[in-house]
Amino acid sequence: MASHLDKVRDDDSYADILANWDAGFYARFTDTLRPSRPGGRVLDIGCGVGQAVAALAKEGFEAHGVDVASANIDRARVGNPRCLLYDGRRLPYRDGTFDTVGALNVLEHVQDPESFVAEAVRVCMPGGRLVLSSPNFLRFLGWRDYHPRMRGLGNKWRNLMGLLRRRRQMRENPEGVRFERMEPIIKTPFTPDDDAIVCTNALDMEFFLRRNGCTIELSACTDRHVQPWMDKLLNATPLRYGLFNAFVVARKDPKP
């Protein structure tokens, strides 16, 4: 299964990185992905080594995961046999299968992000919840920026101007809107998000969820649990689009 990732990192070493994530890294994603009904069906797209899927399965939910890396799936199946290798394009499920569908730090790595969002919405049942969480590569505020696209005053200014242009295009030419692509970073040793090829940000994520028939319930720059007062402060204004991360929760509109 060839991909741009083959140029950047080894799947076994990447699985080691994922396995060493602390639980706080994916706790908010897992909590938001949890179905509201007992025994509900949930799908984690790009499940990695399966921490979120295993946690939800232990709670009694019918938790499924898919990933493009066999090394990840081999480990994920230890905690939950409902984890499948897939081609990164068409999800191997029928329309409306799941109560909740999510993807944590996946969208920035896919070849066709527009289709990825559409597929996530397709397998979610009407009235179900979608959770997309990715880095904000168009951040223009903040500190400790780990990726070159976020780093430095010049990039921050370009990111701000880029967001304003994208907002205008969404009003004036919505059919022309696409996620911005970027080149992966080829270096040794590999570090997470060197392989990112999509300039993910909350504005675009909201746009494509709406385009595919969803209503946005939450859009935040905080992808982890923080103190409630801090979460409210950081997400109180549109400045959240220029900070930290992109954590977007949507509800698939019921059929008329």
C-alpha cells in the first residue's frame, strides 16, 4: 500500500511513537467520541495502535477502528479485534452505520482530505456525532510552535492573511474551496507531523463538515482537557482560529 508516508517514516517506529502517547493526549477525543446510548457503535478512523477503541470497548460500546498501517492494526487488535486495515479511501462500512465517528490527528496526513470528511459523514447515522481533531497549521498566535509552517512572525502573518482569504472565498466562491496542501518534511530522525501534507485548521474543517450535511456543535483550539475557565477563555472569540489546535464536533443533520 504505497503512500507519501513511505518516504518519511517506518511504520514500526511510528507505531512505537503512538504506543507511548500519554492517556491525556487522546482523553478528550475519546470522551467526545463516546456514544450517548449504551452499546452504541463508534468508529475511530486512523485508530493508530487502538487506545481510544480499546477504552470505549471496555465501557461496553461496539467500538471499531481502521488504519492504513498494518503495524498499527496488529497492535490495535490486541485490545480490540474490530480493528481493520483499510486503503485510506473508502471506509468498509455501509452508510449510517455508526452513532459516532472520529479521527484524531489523521486529516493532516491523507491524500484526499475533502473525500475523507465526506466518507466520515457517510458512515455516521443521521443525528450522529462526528469528531475531527487535528493540528492548526494556520495558527498565528501562541508559542512553542513545533512545525515550520507555524513558526516565526513571517509565517504567522501569512497564516492570518491566509485565513482571512479563505473566509472570503467561502462566502464568494464556496465551490472552489479546498484544503491547502503542503510538502512533507523529509529528515532523520522522523518526528510526528513531518508527514503532514494537509494544512489543517478549524475553519476548513467546519466548512467541509457543513458541506456534507452537518451542523457544527463545537469548534475549539483546545484538543485536551484543560481547566473549564481556561477552555472558555481560549475559545471565547474568533481568535481561537489562530491558536493551538483544531477540535471540531458536528452533528449529522437528520434526513428530511
